[in-house]
Amino acid sequence: MKKLKVAVLKETKTPPDRRVVLPPSEALEVTKRFPNVELFIQPSDIRSYKDEEYTELGLNLKEDVSDCDILLGVKEVKIDKLIPEKTYLFFSHTAKKQSYNRPLLQAFLKKKITLLDHEYLTDKNGMRLVAFGRWAGIVGAYNGLIAFGKRNNLFDLKRAKDCHDLKEMISEVEKIKLPAIKILITGGGRVAHGALETLAPLNLKIVSAEDFLTKTYDEAVICQIEPDNYTKRKDGSEFDMMHFFKNPEAYESTFKPYTKVTDFYIPCHFWDEESPVFFSKDDIREDDFKISVIADVSCDIDGPVASTIRPSTIADPFYGYIPETGTEGDAWDKNNITVMAVDNLPGELPRDASIDFGQGLIDKVFPSMFGEDVDGIVERATITKDGKLTKLFSYLQDFADGKE
């Protein structure tokens, strides 16, 4: 039986991403669980795992991966590094017609590359099989704590990116005590649960939406709300979650009361462009708008959270939002809202996030990718093949042709 040659790529996107699709222990597991796979690791001097950590386990380093069949990465591969007629798997950020990656999509087609995208690896019910969402929530909430501590001269926390791993980051959280503030989280999925993981060591009281809005406390409290708490149907009918997801335009926001009582807000929700916004620039200008720190994990630019006017970076995660002008200002001016809107948060804890992600691929994706695709997992995630868009992604044709 001919072996599949599979390579773990070094990341080439700028700014550099230190995550890896398969850390050493998971790479070793691949060689044991899939005997038809011959695995190679492309050397990297930026990866959070050193090359020696792979070689110590007997794994093979290989700079030239042009003879490999399948090439695995995390973020986009630079166009000049793409090898024609190969199969790639990474986050391509092309399927939502991202204009900045149109040339990348065109390159896949021109080079007859079979492209699979992590984002579209789903089960039969459309649920994603692998994601970094939990880690976005974990790091986003932590960055929010950094911002709150610095803004109020309460405490200084080590940056997540400077921590060796999650354990060290959590040890930082355990050092602090919050004053009697109200913390709000929107969303109920893995991102929101990640944020709650970070806050858990603080042993904060968790309260209901009604109590959060109406009661005062002499200790810090958390409230987690979902769409039934912050939207309602325009026609007055009873809220229905599936109806909301399918018909977001039929709903209007009821979020405004939360802006009057919240001190520290962590958006972790999924947002559709047809969904109602949470609050507007006019809402922020109202005298009783209270939110002072927003750790926007969801990071929808010019979307539901009006103060998120641009993404920030791991190198420079915070900026200020000036309510009067709607423009950017000093992150630590008490007249401004302190905003954290890093759009690649898992990259701050690359070792832990990579383990989680790699294990998900091994358990849920590779059996189909390296064997028979009986559940259609590979098929659903394939954007291009043999120089053409696949049927599921044919809607990208005009975009790829430069017509829209």
C-alpha cells in the first residue's frame, strides 16, 4: 500500500502566527494511528514548539515538502509558497468573499490546488469539528482583565503571550481580586465558555439577567446572556432560537438596559449582518452609558458593538474609543472606552491552543482525510479542486473572476 506523504507546514503569514496544526505529541499520535501516513515537519524558527521537540520523538524534519501529497497549516500560505496540484488544509479566509484574499483564491484555481478549509470541516448537522473558539474566549477575557486592571490602577498581569502556557496564565488570574463590578458576557458557545474558564479562578458570583439589571451587589458578579435576553421579535411573537438564527432580520435589540449597569463587557457571540446591533454610537454618548472596558472577542468591525472600529494586534492589543467623536483615542483616558479587539487571540497561547486543535483533527477529521470520506467531511470542506470551484462553493465564481 502506497503511503500518503503528509507535511506539517511552517506558518508564513505576516504577522507571524506561532500556532501549529500538529504539536509534537499529536504528530507522533498521527504516525501511530494512521500507518498509511508518512509524516514530515517543516522546520520553523517562529513556531511555539521547537524543532528539537519533534526530533526528540523520532519525527522527521523536512524543508522541501514538494514531494508530499497533503500539506497541513493553520493560517493562509503565501502565494509564492503554494505548490501546484497539491492538497492543502488551512484557514483560507476566502469563502466569505474576503477581498484581501481574492488573489489567494485565484492562485488555488490557477495552480489546480485541492483546498480544504478548517472552517468548513463539519458534521452532517453543520456543526464545526475543529475550531480555536474556546481559546479566543480564554485569552480575550484575560486581556480584558489586563485592561481593567491597568485602566483602574488595580493590578498588572503578565501578557498571555509571555506565559509559557495556560497554567501560567491562570496562575496570574489567581493573584487578583476585583472590586464590586458587573461583568457581562454575550454568547453561549465555546467562545463564551472559554471566557468563563478564565474568570473561574476568581470565584465570582454568577447572576441571572433579571438580577444583573435590577440588583446591586457588594462583590463582583458575572452574567452570561444569549439572544433571548438581548433581542425580541419585531412582531411580538415568542422568541425562538432556531427562528432567530434563520431570520435574524425579524428581531430587534433589547440590549440597551445592559449598557446602563455593565462595567466590563466581553462579547463572545456569533453575529450575522442581518442581526440587530447591540448598541450604537449614539447609545454610547448617552450620559448613563456605563461600560468602560470592552474585550471584544467576537471582533465584528463596524458591527454590533459600535466601539469596535478596527481590529487590534497581539503586539498592541488596546485602543481607546472617544464617545463624542466616534474615533480612536488614548486607551487609558478615563473619558474613553478601553477596547481590546485582537482578531487572532488563540495565537497568544499557541502551545495549548495547538494541542486542542490537533487532537480535534486526529479524532474527527483525519479518519476521513486519510481514509474513506464516508461522512462527506472532506467533501464539505473542499473549496477548490482540479482548477475549479466545487459545487458547494460555486457561489464564489464571480468573486474569483473579479466581477464582484
